[in-house]
Amino acid sequence: MMFLPIAIYFLVFSYFPMAGIIIAFKDYNYAGGIWGSAWSGWDNFAYFFKSGKAWLVTRNTIGYNVVFLACYTFFSVAVAIFIAEMRSKWFKKTAQSFMLLPYFVSWVIVAAFVYNLFNYEFGVVNTVIGWFGGEPIDIYGSPRYWYFLLPIFYVWKWVGFGSILYLAAIMGIDQECYEAAVIDGATVFKKIYYITIPLLMPTMIILVLLGLGRVLRGEFDMFYQLIGNNSMLMDATDIVDTLVFRSLVGTPDFGLASAAGFYQSVLCFVIILAVNGAVKLYNKEYSLF
């Protein structure tokens, strides 16, 4: 009975809408609707791959998400360990609250903040550079900067939430392990290296596997709000989600958008199976299934 509301939620919002995948194989039109539109076979997929965007958005989506996941995992574990080692309860709760705050900030607000920070004419960064006689930096016209800025903003927003997950795992570690280590003369860093990190490994692997399952599900809100339709940054920051959105809003090409989304889901499925299989070869206890 406790699971029933969750089951209904996923049936209504995740499984029933799967019937809409049929649009990827149809020449959709408003008059015919989903079921009445003419079949087009693999034409939508062929157009998607021949357009030259398939490899570009796939590369960007996987590349950014792998970097996001690596940075998110590293900093979340590091922050969780630092908080767990703090002795002052007041400082610990205060630090945790401040780090969790960005999680509740909308990407719309973050985009406004970033724009006022990096704007070429009146941004804070270029204003400070001008005070020292330097040349302003055109960040919104130079793709190379966003390879570093996007991971930074992603970590800034999500590391507080991620640290809570790992902190909960640390709190579940048997304290007798640490007491025995102290008796043996272990320092704080040795306790972290030989006890905390190894015992966190199962949690880390499970969360990484779940994250890899979304490796082709880009952070649409972040990319669209921070980058928008900036053509100068498009090739360096365009992902599958933004391509699907522009296909729906600009054209609107429902068939292409559905084909791209279907391709995205299948590739996610293949990646999670491959990674889970690799983990199972390493240690069956760490695999998801």
C-alpha cells in the first residue's frame, strides 16, 4: 500500500507516455494526431543522423555529463568527509545549510547572475579587469570558457545535495571501526583513507551507475538558461535536450524530436547495461542487477 502511490505515479508519467514513441516513426500532423498520421518508417532517424547534428549533440551530451558526474562525485564525497570530521555541531549545521542553499536556486536566477557577472560591456568581471587596464573578455562569444564554467556552476548547485547522500552513508559506518583505528594510532587522514573511503565505495558505485543511466539526459535547464540560443556557443554547448526543444519550438518537427528522444533513451539503456556489466565483472556485490 505504501508503494502504490509511487507505482501509480511512474505508470502515469513514465510508462503510459511511452506509447508516444510511435511519433518517431510517423510523419506527424495535427489533423491526423498520433494514431492517424502517416507512417514514415526510419525517415526521421535518417534525417536526424544526416543533419550532422547527431554526433555533435551526442558528443557534447556525453562529454559534459561525464565531467559533471566525475566532479559532482569527487566534491560531494570530499565535502561529506569534511563535514563529518567537523567537531563543532553549530559550524557543521551552518556549513551544510549554506552548501545546500544553491540547490533551491532556480537556473533562471543563476542565468541572470551569470549574465551580470560576465557581460562584455557592464559585467562585474570585465569591469574589474578594466580598472586594472586590461582588455575585456568576450565570454559569451568564446566557447572555450564554457568548458570550465558549466562544470563549475553544476558543482556549485548540486554538491550540497550530493554531500547529504554521502554524509548519510558516513553516519551509518560503525564507529567501532574508528575507535579501533585510534587505538592502533591511526591519524585522521589514515582513518579517511583506510575506513571512510572504502566503506563509501558501494554507495559511490551505485550513485555513479544511476548517474551514468542519465548520461545522455543533459541538464536542459542549465544549458538553455545559461546559453540560450547563442549561435556562437551552439557547437560547443548544444546537447540532445536543447536540440529536441528547438526542433519542437522552431519547426515544429515532432517526428525529429521524438526520434532524437528515442535515440537518447536507447543509448542510455545500452550505456547502463555496459557499465553495470563491467562493475559486475569487478565485484558482483556492487552491481545494480
